[in-house]
Amino acid sequence: MVESEPHSILVIGPTTSDKNVDLSTAMYDTVEILHQLGYKTSVIVEDPTSLLSSGKYFDRIVVARVTGEHVLQYVHEYHPDAILPTVGDRNALGIVSSLNGKIGSVKILGSNYMASLATFKRELFIQKLTESQLPVINFVSSDDEKEIYSFIRSIGFPIIARRRYSNRHSSGWTNINNLFELDNFMALEDIEDSRIEIERSIRGFSEYSFTVVRDKFDNSALIGTIEDIEPIGIHHLDSNLISPAISLNDSKLQKMRTASLKLAQAFDIVGVCTVHFAYNHKTNEYFITEFIPRLSEETKFLEYATSYPIATAVVELSLGYHLDKLQLDGGRGFNGASEPFVDHITSRFPQWSAKGQKYLGPSKTSDSSIVVNGFSIEEVFNKGALNDKLNHNVERREQLSKLDDDQLFEKIIHPTNWMLDVLIEALRRKFEMPVLSEITGINMPYLTVLKNLLDISNLIDGDEVSTDNIERLVEMGVKGVGQSELLLDSDDVVTKTVVKSKRSITVSNRNYNNQNFFVTAGIKSDLKLSDKNKIIVRSPIITSKTDIMVRQFVLMQLVQSIAQNGLEAIVIGREPWTAPLSSREKVIEIDDPYMEMKSLDLIPEESIFKVIDFSKHLNEDDQVDNVFQINAKQLKNVEMPGEISLRAMVVTDGNNYLVPSVIYRQESDGHSFEISSYNNFLPVADRSAISKLIEQELEDNNEVNVFNFEFVRSNDHWVVTKSFEGMTDDIIRHELASSVHVIDTLVKLILGNKIEDNKTLEEIFNNQDNRYLLTVDDKRYNLLDFESTKEQLAKLLK
Amino acid sequence: MKRYLILEDGTVFPGVGFGSSIITTGQLVISNNRTGIEQSVTDPDAEGQILAFAIPSIGSSGINRDFYESINSQCKGVVIGSSSPSTIDGSISFGDWIASLGIPGIKNVDVRELSKHIAEHGEMKASIMDTHDEHAIDQIKALVLPPDLVKRVSTRQSYPNPNMGIKIVVVDLGLKYSILRQLSYRDCNSVIVNYNATPEEIENLHPDGIIFSNGPGSPSDIPQTIKTIKALQKKYPILGIGLGNLLIALANDCKIIKLAQPHHESSLAVKEVASGKIDFVNHNHSYTIDQKYIGSSDFIVTNICVADGSIEGIRHEYLPIMCVLFEPEAAPGPNDGYYVFDEFLDLIDSIKFQDDGGVDQW
């Protein structure tokens, strides 16, 4: 612990808003390292399941709305030495900026008032950057119409505009190209206390973001750069992203690196800061458009891309550690003074849950994202944005092929989430690349890549694949979709499909050996396996924030349990899964967008003890007896009204079973109430009735499995209304609430352990938890002790 | 066309040829530069080397003639994984540029595996060829790389880089233009001389300070320059960069060793020992000064590499001599090291303002 530094820290957790980025792994890493370093850590959080842990690292968990008022209340009651807002997304910075002068000597770690405020107050941001001679765009914020029109006369059109409300929220930017559009914008309903913000439009500029870390001794390092394939004007997180930024020459890169470091210094950010730039490659004009002094989607992505443990580093830097003297788990030294050099490309492709086209603009519309790795742009396009298994690109292109040229041109002018497919169709029709680049703002190297891929797909369609062109095909990322076999069969190709490490290859930190890999082309695999028996975990594709959390949680518990039971866990998925830092060196993780691992034959069949699969449908060549499907398959669904219901998780060895967790639910006065670990309140008669129903449901099952049942109370009887084989989304609540670790129990049963015969009902329903999660209306949470839960139940039953 | 990168130890990396189709042999160096292919290929340090670039999709950012570090390309071949077929600024593509320079290249190589191999077995000779039979490997083994790399790249004739400020003589051991750019930026009036210039020739130019530049090869290849340093070091403020630093160390009874992992990376951290300040700077060297002997010399260590603790900068305790092994002029890489030139000029100023101007009394 650094001397004279704080000892008790309040972490501002995330809200439940879907708009927030999932930073659950970063949160886990943050509190785990604080715990290891000996700090007393508390957290204020809306949904405790987002902590991904049962609270072992926390001194105190406050479940409440994450607001300035509640943070202030906590400060006055418990007097923490410091507040850490870096894992609380934008909301936490808003809170910090409102605390100025109200929290006495309590320190703010990782950010500060000025930096937090400047992320909300454009005037302050511009003032500070101007003072520091950093490039910033002309801007005005005013409620005076005359001032606004006068400013626009001085800068001319196009501009972007938004309304900023007194509660710090804003309307989102609107593009305005002429006086008519401006008049329309100004005529929109005027909400009291709102101001209008106007900025010179830099639409069409290329967008880059630079993430730097900085210690309190003014040492900084550039952790990574990200390039948006789409230009400014399309929300950064709706764009296809590439890291490192490959289109920057040395002069441009250094210019923006220097500006990023200078900004972090100007705001005295001790921790992490992501700086966004707009760059015009024709004029070499560039501006800083925003900065993010906290963990974010960018830091999460760069942690995937570079394997630099950003979340852990940020906590330690904010506590006063020197950049080159950071610590990993167990006190192992980590040299944070390294600018990771990666020899591969990592890309983030946004995903939309709806299949149709979505117009893109300055406001975010995507629901999730897929991250892929490769050694060329062609490869990452093929694996991500143009991977038919993820995006239905073939169907998209069939639809686009039916458009006439004018209709297609309309799609080029008004960008949608199908843009890359639209461009491929345009290239197929021989539209000129420079013209397409000019209209879309997508730079030439990417259009050339699309053209290459089009040529390749024409070759493959025409069955012209031969040893003459297969080398080129490999370079272009032709792996999977049946082509891998060709590569494997031919002795005369330059590279074959192999598995490579995602670790940055800089000479620093050779002793930090995270085990993340991706399937790609090369002559030799980086993968080295131990002699241990293995459990392969095939992880799922994620489409929503809830799914992310469930996957994070289940995978984390699974791999920890597999390791504890003496086996080696290998997680294979279509996209990456980054384990919490403490597990990252122990678990082998392989990104396999085309699910080729099996055909690569890199993992000896005889060493695979079991495959745990998250998908609902097994692969054709799976040996069914060796695959355990963990995802829920619904077996029963009976609609039955009832005020009171129970949801029970059951683990069975095929003979006996345990019910470690029961969730109680009651609908009352138009509200729903759920209480976890209801086992301890379940009357004996109900236990007996429910266990009989479970036994009936399990009658035909004679294998290790996990089941979820819903029981509804009707006319004083319990009826099974829903049953699932496998795990449902309830798993986090079951697992966090239950003293019996369901996933660990399941792993033990999979390994061949048995549940003892003749267990009593008390033993079957055993749950020694002393904290109970109350969920109101499926969105408000509270942690209660036994007595308070009892009172709550009594109130409900009245 | 299929070609092969063949290493001295017989390891073969297949790939696809581009650029010139000639057969080439040189010292294989893995470059972890993030950007700056123009600088790397035209850097005189690359004389006699085959450069393997580990960055992916090389060439997207275009080729900028303003980034050249010498008039001509210096390296003997390039090895890459993937390249971009077009550039963001419409300039010539990487492949076409390499072809226009007459350099043979090989792409689609598993550079990751190549890097691992070199890290494990050390830097070695390699060749880009059309075949990979035993005869080819024997040829590489038998080839002796020329020991006169500095002679090949150093200017044959002295030339001025005129400005109005402090007068610097730059001894060209393989000088990068960016050192001159930095001197010009500081209004230095410099004259560049051949590596073999005698102490008298240098003194006749009446310098305020002398720079011994970066350069290729081993410091033991040019003993005559060590003699020049010995003759001048008590008379003038001196800055040594890269090879220049190694020669100054040898002139003062220090020992030079090969780095276990050579530094060829455009952004690697060095720490200033006195202040603890960390800077990210361009490194391009395979040798360093042996820590064991530094204590018995008159030098103090000013900078160390954060990653491996090796010496990156020294300063003489009694004489106005400062040296860095990294490349303070960047090109490519962060500009954190520019301060070295300012410190050197301050050092010169501090000498000039003394009454008698003599270094002996410094």
C-alpha cells in the first residue's frame, strides 16, 4: 500500500441503464486488486449482479440508485477516504462533477472535478484546450437566439447542433446544412432551462481515438489507437473499429499522441484518458472532439487488442503507483511503462439485433458488438462485418442486388448499418472507388480491401481456387467456410490455418503471459498445452447487455471451478472472452469465428474430458455423450395465472438432486417482488410438495444436469408451469444468493462426483446465505438481512 | 511468385515475392516500429540489413518523401506479413515503392513465428531466394557480411547545413537526416564530416560542439574514430548518439556487449535515472554498454531501458560529454527524446559562457 494514501474507498458502480457500456470485468479487476492491496472497498450499485461476485471483495455493498445524493449520503455516514468513479461510466463522472465542495477531504481517484465537469460542459472543455494550445473546434452554447445566429454567420454551414438540458442530458447532435434546417431546429419545442450548443461540422473527417495512462509523477504511455472505418458523423460505437490505427503515418500518429498526453496533463488526469480526434487527411487539419477520463468501451476494446491490463493499472495509478512499478495479482510486478506493440489487427464490429437496415448518424443505434482478430484488414472483415454467420451478409447482398443503380446510390449517400455490403454491391457494379470514398468518407485502403474480397469471392464462386491463388486467398483471410480444409490438405501453401497469441509482442513484460489466442493463418501455432485433462467450453455469441453479464459470470465461475478441480479450461468462441485479470494467465481462450478449432486438430482428442457448450444446437460432428449443453432448453411452458410463484434451480447427478436456490416472486398492487435464497423461508409443507414435483419432473433423467423449474401456486397447490434443461438467466441471482455454488457443484458432478443418497429435505434445500436480494419490478434491487427479509415477506403476505 | 526467406541456421519461411526479384543476403533484423517505414528503409543504420516488419497491413498510411532519412534506400530486403494495396493519401503503394527502390521483398511471411525464432536464437544472416535447397543454405552460411558498413554510408565529402546559431560538427557514422532537422530547428550551424575525419580536420572547422552520430554495424569495426574521440574529448562538448555513444564508451575504457533482446522498436520506455522521468523513444540498436565496467569509469548512467534495465544513456563526470543509445531525433517514434538536443546546446552554452572557454577547466 502506498503510504499516506487512502485506506477506505467507495467505488461508484454502474447504473442499470442499457445505454451504459458493460464494464463488469473491469469492475471485477478493480475491486479484486483493491482487495489484494489491502484497501477497504465499498460499492454503490443499482444491480448487485453486475458485480459478478458474491461480495467477497467488498467491505460494504450499497444497493441504491447511483446518484450524487446517495453518494453524498454514503460519504456523510461512512466517511470513506476516497471515491473511485472510473468504472461507473458517464454517470459517475456526472456525480463527481456535482460533488465539488461537498465532500471535504475525501479524495477523488482516477478523475477530478475539472476533468469530469469538462466532459459535460463544452465551454469549459474548449476553454481548457484553448489555454493548452490544443486543437479544438469552434463552438457556442447559448440560449440567446441572436448570439447563436451571429456565431453561425461567423463560421458558416455545415454545423451540428444539440439542446443541452439542465439535468446534464442532451438531445444528441443534429446535422444542419443550411438556414432552412437551422430555422427548423430552432423552432422545435423550447424546453425550459435548455441551451443550444452549436459547433462547426467536421462531418467526413476521419475519426481516431488515443488512450493514454498517466501516473501522478507525470509519466504517460499511449496504450493504443483506434481508427473508425466510417467517418465523423456516424457514432463511434456504430462504426467499424480497427486497432491499431493503420492509416496514420508517423507524423500524424505522433502529433495526436503528443496532443493526448498534453490533454491528460492539462486536466491532471491520473489514471486513464481516451482522447477522440477528427482528422482531415487532405488538409492535415485535426481537432480534439472529446475526451473520456475513465474506463470505457475504448479501454475495454484495447484491453482485448493489446492485453495491457488497463483496469488494474488505472486503479494503481490513481492510488499513486509509479507507471513502471505496477502490480498484478499476488504482488507480481508489472511494467506499465510500455506502449504495447501489436503485430495483429483487432476489430470491433457493431451488431444490431434487428435484421433490417438502420440509418446511421451521430446517435448510437447498435445493440452490441463482435470483436475479431487477424493479420490483415481482409481477414478481420471476413471474420467480422462480412461474416455471413454473424450478419446474414448473403441475404443482405441478395436484397441489394435487386436495387437499381439510383436506389443503390441512395444507400451510399445515406449510410446504414449495411454500408460495407452496399459498397461491395457498388464495387460489383464497377462504381468508381475514389467517388465512393469521397461520398462515404470511407478511406481508400478499406475500399480496396472490399474490392479484393469481392474478387476473391468471385474466384471461390467460380471454383477457381488453386495453389496459384490460394496464397493470396490466405492473405485475404479465406479461412473457414469450407476453405480451411483446402489449406490443410495442400502442402504447397505459404501459410496454413493455425492459432496465434493475442499478446502484444513488445519486449516489455515478457513475464506477463496471458493465454488468449485466435485462429488465423501462419506456419506454426503459438498454442502450448499442458498435460492436464481439458474441458472445452464453447462460449456463445452475445447480443444484449444482459447476455454479456450472464456469459461473463457463468464463464468466470466455470473456468475457476474447472481449474480448482485440477483440469485445464479452454474457452473457444466465435468472439473473444477476456477473463478477469487473475484468471487470464490460467485459462486458454481462443477466438474462432468460423469454429474451425476441431478440424485443426490442435487439441488431442484423448485429452478432452468434456465439452461444455453454450449453444442450443450441437455441431453435426459432436459426439453427443461428450458434450454437455449448458444453455437453457425449454421443456415445459404452461400459462397459469398466479400471484405467487417460485423459481428453483436443481442440480442432479442423474440419481439424486439438490435445490440450492429458490427465488420467490409475488405480484402485488401492480408491482412485482422477488426474493432470492427463499429456501430459508420455505415452509416444510411447501418443500415437501415441491420436491415431489421435482422428482416427477426428473423421473426420466438419469444424467448429470441442471434444471430450472417455475412453480405457480394455484388453489393452495403448487403446479410446475415452466421447466428448462440447462441454465437460464437466473443463474447470476441463484449463484450470488446461494451459499452452495451451483456451477462448481455442476462441474464436480460432470467430473463424476455423486450426490449422497438419502438426503433429508433440509439438506436438499440447504442454503446458509445470510443476505437476500430483493428485486422490485425486475429493475430495482436491495440487499437485505434475514430479519428484514422476513419482515418484507410478512408484509407481502398480508 | 513464391519465394523463401532462408535463415543462416537453415530455417525456411515461405512467402510471396514482391519488389525486385534479385537474390539478396543480409543481417536479418526484426523491426517493431509502429509507423515510419519510409524512415526505416532509408535509415543508414539499415545498411546491409534485411528488415522484417512486424506491423500488420503495412503501407496504408502512404509513402511520404519528406520522411526519408537518407537520399537512397539502405536496407537489402524487406519481409512483411500483410500490406495494404492502396494508401490513404493516394500516394504510391508500399509494394510499388519497394519495387521502385529496387529492393527485393517477401510478403505473406509468418512474421510472428520469425520474430519468436530470432528472439530465441539471436540475430542472424538471412537470404531471400527462389529456392530453399541445401546449397542455398550453405551459401548463406559461407557469406561474410562486410565489416565496412560505416564507410559505405558515411558522407565522402564534408558538407554544410548552414544556419545562424551554434556551430556543430557532426561526424557522420550513418547519420539520419532527422538529426540535422533537429539541429536546424534549433538554428545550429552544422558541418557534416566523414567518419574518418582527423581531429585536426574537425578542429579546423572551429566547432562549438561535436556530435558522433548513429550508424550501422559493430563499434569494433571503426577503431580510427575511437582515436579521434580520444583526441577531441577534452577540448569540445560532445554528444554521442547510438553507435557514436558506443564509440565514446570504448574510447573511455568501457566494455560493449550485445543485448540479449536487441532493441528495434519505435516506442520503448527509458527512464532518466536522476528524476525517475519516463520517456518513450525510438530504439534501433543491438549493443549496449556493460554495466559491470561503468562503475570504474568516469561515466555515470543517466538513462536506462525500463523493459530490461540496460544502459541507454551516460554522461561523463568531469568532461562535457553526454551520450544516448536511443535515437533522440525519433523518426520514427515519439518526440519525447528531443530534449537531448536542448540539453546538449545548454551544455555548449555553459562552456561558452566560461571566461576562458576551455573544456579542461569545466
